[in-house]
Amino acid sequence: MEIQALTFDVFGTVVDWRSSVAREAEALLAPKGHALDWGDFADGWRVRYAPAMAKVSRGERPFVILDDLHRENLVELLAERGVAGLSDVEIDELNLAWHRLDPWPDALEGLARLRRRFILATLSNGNVRLMVDMARRAGLPWDVILGAEVARSYKPQPEAYDAAARMLRLAPAECLMVAAHPSDLAAAAERGFRTAYVARPLEYGPERPARRPDPGTFDYQVESFIELAEALGA
Amino acid sequence: MEIQALTFDVFGTVVDWRSSVAREAEALLAPKGHALDWGDFADGWRVRYAPAMAKVSRGERPFVILDDLHRENLVELLAERGVAGLSDVEIDELNLAWHRLDPWPDALEGLARLRRRFILATLSNGNVRLMVDMARRAGLPWDVILGAEVARSYKPQPEAYDAAARMLRLAPAECLMVAAHPSDLAAAAERGFRTAYVARPLEYGPERPARRPDPGTFDYQVESFIELAEALGA
């Protein structure tokens, strides 16, 4: 079975959420007199992400898209950090920070090469409109936006992966999951996907380098999308 | 409310299904000694499309994607036209004719212009993989593939339109449905979409020019995507 499509985790794998969210938060809040550690603000937002999705995945609430989870988490975070007095419109605007994330430096060149040979799909927990806005702003050349909203299941639930392969009309083994997160890749492998780990050591900031998996843990382990293109002959 | 996204019907509106399917059928069947009127063969395939979807829409069978409906219809059509002896693999290959449709001459230039200003989404009854293959082959610059498979409802069912607006996080009035078919536009308008009729007089072949709606029936009525871009200031 040859690989036909690459399915991408996006936050952290394709785009640098931490420095982008920090930038967006500072741009909106600093002029209002708030002086925070903006990287830490981004971390505080991100850390609420997995527990919020887990409530959906455990069936404790109906499926809601990530934009809505992000907003609930933002309201909590603002209270925690002592940021008061924002209007609903300002909170909405800050929530869209996640639509304006910058790609890692190798992403555009690597994706352009990979797309010559493979179907490129998002398989992110981000909702459709978030992915559309991000792609239009950054120039990400997706062929199709799949993932949580389309599957109505958040990764690492099996249905998130299964729905992507089904809509691509491919056997799971014809799909290569690309992610910087071993847990995502392990869940994809469980559903029969092939796996490519891309190291993004700066995802959590310069002081918390991500730990690399042992060699041989995944089918491919590379340092960039360009190296992935080389490895796949694209 | 300003228009933010254009949602496109695809078969007949963006691509010329009739001459493309005729070409694909001839390429596969003529070398096997079949001499048919290939335009008429395409028509015979297309005419089975609406009744097959209607069975799904009436709940007489669970949702199945268009590739599967096309294949069932193809098996009937081959029998009707006296084409026997094809293998399952050959029938599958011919069924993919719908993945290899050529755009109308103005489509690529018009879409490139429209995309500078608007989100471009498919809102087709074609399934996701069909849309992906067609777009990759023809160079159609979709931002996102929506439509029947994602909504699990075929147009003109309300949910097909509602799901598209919902995933785009737009009010229906911020979406402009673009189609060559008055019935599709009328159903979209019923859900609150704005409407653009694009004349495709050759859709059913040179001898059966499509009848144009009366002036003023839809919000925009144009002769090409380029004219639509002009009308929308894109």
C-alpha cells in the first residue's frame, strides 16, 4: 500500500501557536495597560485545551467546535490573570488569535513539495473556519479540510482518524499522519495510519524543548517538512 | 450583511461534465469496440443522478456518497446501452470519469479573482474525494470542500445549505450560492443565502441550450465567473 494522502496535525506541527497567540494577545491587551508574560498567557490558554476537549470526548457535553471551547477557556484565563473590562466583541476578537497563527519557517516550502505528490489534508481539532482563515492568511495549500468538526469527534478519538480516511476513500495505511505529538501519532497508528513525527522543539517555548521519541518509534522521524519531502521522494 | 463566502455548485457550474464524461467514456470503451453516441451516454448517466439522490433524501436508504450512486447508475446504464463484459476494475475506472471533469474556459481566471476577496467553498453533491481529485487535476483553488458528504444531506435538502453556512460560521446572507441551476439557487435562497446565476448554455450539449431565468430572479445573473468577479468588485 502506497501512501496517497498526508493528514496533518496543525497546532504546533504546521504553525507556531505559542509565539503567534502571545503576539496577538499583546497587540490587543498591552494598549489597554496590561503587562503580562505573553508566552505564559499563551501557555495558560493552551493548557485548558485538552481538558475541554476531553469533556466532549467523554460525552459529558455535546460536540462543540474548538472556537467555542477556546472562548470559554479565554474567559477563565482572563479572570485568572486579572484582565477585566473587555467587551464581548473584544473577547471575540482575541479569540480569533487562533485563526492567525504563523507557520514554522519550513512549512510552506515543505507543503508545496509534498503537495506535488500527495493529497494534503488537515486532521486538526481546529474547526473548519479556523483552518480556512489560517490557511488563507498563511498560504497553506490544503487540498481539503478534515478533522474534528467534520468528524464531530476530537482526536485522539478513533472516529477523528476513521472519518478522514473514509472521506479520502483510502485505506488507513494509505494515509500518513504528520504530527509533532507522539500521542496523536500513536492514536493514528492504532487506526492503521502510517506515522511521521516532525520535531518542533520550540513549540512550548525556548525553555521547554519537546522531548523526542526514541528512534524507530514512528515510520518517519524528521526535523522539518522539507526533510519529510526528501524522505518521501516528493 | 456583506458577502464573505461564495459557495459553488460544481457539476455544470464550474466544470463541463457532459463533454468530459463523454471523452472519458469514449477513451475507455471505444478501444473495446463500442461505438456509442458518447454525449448521449453522458446524458444517460446524468439523468439517473437526481432520482438516485432523491431516494436518499426521502429516507428510503441511508446516506451514501455520490461515487457509490454514480457506480450503481453506471452499471444500469451499461446494461441499457448493451455494453457487456467490463471487469469490476474497469467499471471503477470509468466511474472515476466524474473526478476528471474540465472547468469551463472562464472558471480558473474567475475563481482566482474571486478568491482574492472571498472564501471559496464547494457546495456540491459530489463527495469529498471526488472534489479533491477534480480540484487537483484542474487547479481549482477551493479554500474548503463542503457539500453533501460533509452535511450528510444532498441538495436541495435544507441541511446541505445550513451545514455549509454553519461550518463557515456565517449568517446565510453572508454566503452567495453560485450555480447554473435555478432550482439549486431557489433552495439556497429559501435558507437565506444570496444567489448568483451563471449561464452555462452548453451544459446539456449544443442542441439543448439551458433556459435562462427571467431577469431579476436572482441577486446576480451573469454569463461567466469573470463577469461575477466584476459584479462583486473582486
